[in-house]
Amino acid sequence: MPTFSLLLLPGDGIGPEVMVEVERVISLLNKKGKSEFKIQSDLVGGAAIDKYGKPLSDDGLAKAKASDAVIFGAVGGPKWDKVPYEIRPEAGLLRLRKDLDLFANLRPAICYPALAEASSLRREYVEGLDILILRELTGGTYFGEPKEIVTLENGQKRALDTTVYTTSEIERIARVAFDLARKRRNKVHSAEKRNVMRTGVLWNEVVTATHAREAKDVELHHILADACAMQLVRNPKQFDVIVCDNLFGDMLSDEAAMLTGSIGMLPSASLGAPDAKSGKSKALYEPVHGSAPDIAGQGVANPIAAIASYGMALRYSCGLAKEADIIDKAIANTLARGLRTGDIMQPNMRKVGTTEMGSAILEEVEKLLAA
Ligand code: NAD
């Protein structure tokens, strides 16, 4: 029986509340599925600051490195607003991203038919939408040096950010895009600004060359990032995988997210480079939402993003596409039954809390596993 090791890092606020529901799904798959998941847990974020004086212990990091996948909840909250910048709760997540070299950020935007009315676009534009934004996560404008604000002789200030990419950084993210597309509808749009940015010119050249060398079987389109933003609201269903740099990915993934309704619905994955020997990539899966201090402790948080993040781990770290499809279908079926947490509540639907939503998804998973 294939065995997978998972590290659960629930974190703060609603993180632990939604992680409980993830654990119930894992236990069910351990009982009824065809694989075994070995679970370890640790503290991260504010909870780790309280216990270890830093937002991720060395032991926690070592466990993350040794796991097939890390499932992350959320970190932060007013209690830790005044801790020193270097040890703020988010620094735990940033350390994981950096030390595991998680350069590829996958943000699916899926519109469940039952929630099509919750989108800001009309139903026919978003119903059945299933696109994947692939954002380069460790390079580009957010990390390029120099990065500074200097005072000029005339008293004015000048701010500078540097956008920088190398061939290998672009190649490796392009490769991930083509691999992902092969598991989906086999189409990649590469978005950049080659008309005004040198990094856009290189991005375009390297993606084109990588495609010609390694991925001719995948349909490739180039699109200017601003045109892509426009097309995402004009005709989002034309896309399958969109690959872009760190800055444009940040914008485009938030835009795509809003096509689907609530932040409580959105999972994400961050992947590292495949290991030369095992072919496995380090990986972290997390809901897009934060720790939601305004609703923490009330039992009302939507657990769907967290459960769907585990579903992504099944697909991308465990090679269990069938089980991943079951999780997605179970979520769709639960929504079709009319159950809604507060964040996605609609007229004539039944409002439920975190546990009841988790239980309903669990029931659906059990039915689908037996089918
Ligand atoms: P947030 O995502 O925590 O909350 C935004 C709004 O969405 C809130 O009204 C919240 O109640 C609601 N919401 C979020 N997730 C929900 C869910 N699953 N179910 C129902 N409603 C949900 O963002 P924020 O308020 O800007 O940040 C709160 C804290 O989270 C801050 O400390 C921030 O730094 C941190 N944060 C952490 C992460 C992370 O851990 N990756 C990401 C974003 C924000």
C-alpha cells in the first residue's frame, strides 16, 4: 500500500478549526482508501512564537523537509501584531517557502455550479470555470536587488524595485506549466509584458524555447499580462493554465479568485523542484485565506479551502488523481445539497458551521469512495 507522510501546520485563528476537518478526511481515506497517510503536526506562526519564541522551530522545518507534503492552515492575528518584524507569524511561512525552495505557486480558480451566482460575473461566464494560475514565487520584482528608497540631493526621494529573472528561473516554471497542462486540458497561456519590459522579452524567449524543446505536445499561447487581465473578465473559460512572473501572478491570481466567489473556497499549492533521484517535489498546500481573527473560535469558518488544499496534495504530491477528484466532487455535491457557511450564504440555502460542513463533505467522500 503506498504510504505518504504529511506534516500538518494548523497555525492560528481559524487555521486549527479548518485543519480539524482536513484531519477527518485524512482519517477516512486511511480507513477506506487504498493508501496510507502518516501524519505529524507542529506549531507555526503565533502559536509557535508563544511556545518556541519563533514562528517555526528548527524541528518543524526539518519535519517539513522530510514530508511528502506540508498542509498549512493560516497564521497571524492581533495578539502578535507587535512582535519584532523578523519573528512575525508570517515569517514562519516565508521560511518554509524559502528553505523548501517553493518557486511554483498554483492557484486554481474553480467555480462550482452551485456557487455561480456568487461570482461578480454573470452565471454563463463562470459556471464550470476551471483555470489554474501558475505564479513564479521566488524571483522577480519582489526579491530583485537593488530594492531601496534613497534621498536625492534635491531633497526628493527615489524608490527603486528591480525586476530580474534568469534563464533557468523561467525554464523551470515553464516546465511546471507544461507538466500541469498535460494533466488538464493541455493548454498554456504565458503572460508577460515583452512590449515594455526586458524581463518580458527574456520570459517570452525562454518559454518559447522550452516549449519547442520539451513540450511541443502542449498548446502554447503568448499574451500580454494586461490583455490577460482583461480577457479573464471578458471570457475566462478560454484559459486552462496561465503562467506568469511573481508580480503579474499576484495580480492575476487575485483577479481570477474573485470570479469564483468567496476567499473561504480557494486552495493553493506551492511546489519546489523535483528531486534528481526520487523525482518528488517539496510541496506546501494552504488555503488562500488568512487566520480570520474576526470569526476565530466561533465554529463558523468555511473549511472548504483547507479540504480542497488537501485534495491538491493528493493530486500533485501523491499522484492520487482519483481520490483528488473525489474530494472535489464531494465539495461540489455538498454545495449542491444547499449547505452554506456564512461567507457563501445565499437566499434559501441552509446555513451551517465548520463542523457540519466538514461532516457533510465527509459523508459525500464516503459515498464516492464506495461507488
Ligand atoms: P483573512 O483571509 O484572514 O480574512 C478576510 C475576511 O474573510 C474576513 O472577514 C474573514 O472572516 C473572512 N474569511 C477568511 N477565511 C474565511 C473562511 N475560511 N470562512 C469564512 N470566512 C473567512 O484576511 P485578513 O483579515 O486580511 O488577515 C487576518 C490575519 O491573517 C492577519 O494577521 C494576516 O496577516 C493573516 N493572513 C495570513 C495568511 C496566511 O497564513 N497565509 C494569509 C492572509 C492573511
